[in-house]
Amino acid sequence: MIFRQLFEPVSSTYTYLLGCEDTGQALLIDAVLPTWQRDLEELNKLGLKLAYTLDTHIHADHITAARKLKMETASRIAHPAADNLACVDMSLQENKPFELGSIRIDPLFTPGHTDGHHAYCVNGRVFTGDALLIDGCGRTDFQNGDAPTLYRSVREKLFALPEDTLVYPAHDYKGRRVSSIGQEKARNPRLGGDKPLAEFVKIMQELKLAYPKFIDYAVPGNLKCGVCPTGVPEDLQQYCEQIGDSLQG
Amino acid sequence: MIFRQLFEPVSSTYTYLLGCEDTGQALLIDAVLPTWQRDLEELNKLGLKLAYTLDTHIHADHITAARKLKMETASRIAHPAADNLACVDMSLQENKPFELGSIRIDPLFTPGHTDGHHAYCVNGRVFTGDALLIDGCGRTDFQNGDAPTLYRSVREKLFALPEDTLVYPAHDYKGRRVSSIGQEKARNPRLGGDKPLAEFVKIMQELKLAYPKFIDYAVPGNLKCGVCPTGVPEDLQQYCEQIGDSLQG
């Protein structure tokens, strides 16, 4: 399998490119609107054709490139069925493996950051979205997020994967790129070791994070699989800037 | 390829198990004497037969299990030719790939921590020994170590690998298990970014590390591919404790 980890610096999002050497087909996990051209250039360089975009969840910090890439390449939009989006071409759910050439993806229902969140397991790697980050996890205070639910998703589902499974998160804000299930089980300060549920809930309650600055544009845009809403204030234009008028919703 | 990352807690060493699914043969990179039985149990569980042990260099902090495992399983001892050890069955060098079933290992001459140090590249992974650690590197003040040499090994050879290459170090003292070349290039505090040679040399000069407590036993023992020397003081017995009399040299 051809594999690339790509980085979108405005929202510190990792986009993952997975390509099948046999068929020349590729998919992107968590592609971000401002970097859709970079993603296509990478695919072109590798001689791959984009077949699908997948998102792990409805993002609140950026707009997915799913719709834009579909317009540009006729790729299909795959997304967790749990989110029940009308714009989706292919619904994903746990226990229903999704295959693209020789790539097999096993969706894993991992709610808690959002109520529809899924991780994707692919041959020794798990793309954990915002459920599990390196030494951290996504916040649980928006989009029907729920700390006890996230605790169970991480500890009962993700931590049940083999220890050497590589953890590829949707974000890192310190330049870290990869971890493993064994590493997170041992030293994730929020969810690792023998951390009890009550302590995790307390940690999440006390984070006192700022209101997400782009959420009021990102969520409605992502409910439409990647429309950049009108009226985005000037200081947030960089979240949409490269898309052109065609995607203004 | 079957892959396991194993940990030896006395010296905080990672031992890597690589197995070929087609032939059932396996090799171990940097196996450690006190955990030789654990390693064999792991191989047995996986239904693999140990064919080779490889060391990245002559270790100063632990004794290799190469000789003990050879005695127990008839495995062969592979080691960098640069170290010119009489006890070695198979000499490894850069530009001479070593194959075991479907596993192909490309040794990479990476001196600086020791003068004979090699990393091993295996299909998207690099086992970096003590040349490159996660957010760090091995010391350069013993065993013909040399900071400018290590700087060149890391930046010109290891950092020339594809960014998504997984970095598996020989040690970590904080429970981290895996990184990538892209991550280390971007954020290794000693060797990443645009760190100039002079600054790296200064960092290494100013580390003021203690004299390695086991070096006077480990180096002579490892020059014989893993003999536990006689006269190890009581407080260091845990480095040899599980080997029995047969390996007392």
C-alpha cells in the first residue's frame, strides 16, 4: 500500500493518502478544503486516481475537501452512516469492511468527541480521528460529545487493538506524527495506564478550552460534505480561501 | 511481515522481532540478555523459528542476547562488519542487502554513537539503534563516538529516507515507541530543523552525562557477542541475572 501523511497547517490536520499499487486507486482520510490542490498534486505525482474521500467525523475546526474533490475528480464521498448526511455516496459502519483494491478498511465506531465519530483500521494502522491523539484526545464539549463515551471508545475499542498498531491521529499541535496503541495505553496522560473514568471526566471538565473559533462555519459546511459558508469573517478566511466561488454555500 | 516491538526495562532497550510469514523464519534486532527467554516465548507463540540475531552496534548499556540465543536455538549472529568481531556468523554492511525469506534488510552505516554503528532499513521502517532516538540521539563520548560524525549520519543518511519512514529506536526512556523521519526532521531538538553542526556539537559537549555504569562489563561482553563477564558487582547483577553459569566468561 502506498501511504502518505500530509499536513494542513491552518487547522493542524493530518490528511492520509492510501493508494492501492495494484489498481492505482486511492483514498484520502480527512482531506481539508484549503489543501485540496496539494492533495491532488500528491496523487498525480504517485500516479494514483482518487476514488474516495473518507472523513472520521463532522469536523468543527476545518471544512472537509470531500465535496470539492468530488467536483474535481468524480471521487465518491464516504462517511459514517451514523451522521446520516444526505450528501454522502457511501455510508460506513463498524463490522462492514470497506475495500478499495487491496486496501481493506475496518470502520470502528468510536463516539465521544462527536456522536458519529469513527476510526478506520487499515492493516496495522489505525486512523483515530479526534478520538485518540498522541498523548491526548479530542474535546468532548460540543457536537454531542461526551467524556464517558469517549473513555469507553478509546479504552474498550482502540486500546483493544494489537499494541504495535500504529496510531495516526487527525491532529497534532506539536509536530508529532505517529504513535502506537502500546504507547498510548502506557502513557497517554488522559486515557492511559489505569486512569479511572471519573478522573478522565474531571480532566475533560476542567480543560476550560476556548469556544472553537470556526465551529459555527465548519459544522454547517461539513453537514453538506464541505461547503464553505457565506459570511466567514475576514480573520477566518484562510479556512476557505483557496476554494473559489463554486463552493460558497 | 510479522512485527513486534518488545521492551527490556533494565536498560530501556527495544528489541524488534521480524518474522517472515512465508518461511516461518524470524530475526531479532538488538536482543538483550536478560530477556532472551521472553523473546523465545514470543517467537514460539507466533510459530516462528529464530534464524538470526542482529545488533545495531556494540552496546555499552546491556549485553546482547546474540550468543545465548545461538546456543539455545542455533540462530546465527549477524553484526556490522565494521566492528570486526570474531564471534560473528554473518557480516553486514551498507549496500549489501540481507534477505531472510521475504524480509529485506538494508544496513545503513551510521557511525557517531559508536564507530561501527549501523541502522537497518526494512520496508518503510528504519531501526535506528542509538544513532537517532525519538527527540534525541545516543551519546557520543565513548567507543570512538564523535558528534560531527553522528550529525552527518543522521542528517545525511537517516533524514534522506522518505518522510513517512517509521523510526524505531533502540531505546526510549519515556515510554515513546515510534516516530517518523518527518517528525524527527521537523522537531528533534538536537538534530532537527536547521540545527547547525556547531550547535549540535555544543549540545553534546554540554550534556555532562554520568559515566555509563555498566560499560566496563557490557563492552567486553559484547565484543564476544554476549558473554556476561565475571566480577559484575551485586548492584549490576540484574543485567546478567537470568543467563546461568554457561555464559560467564
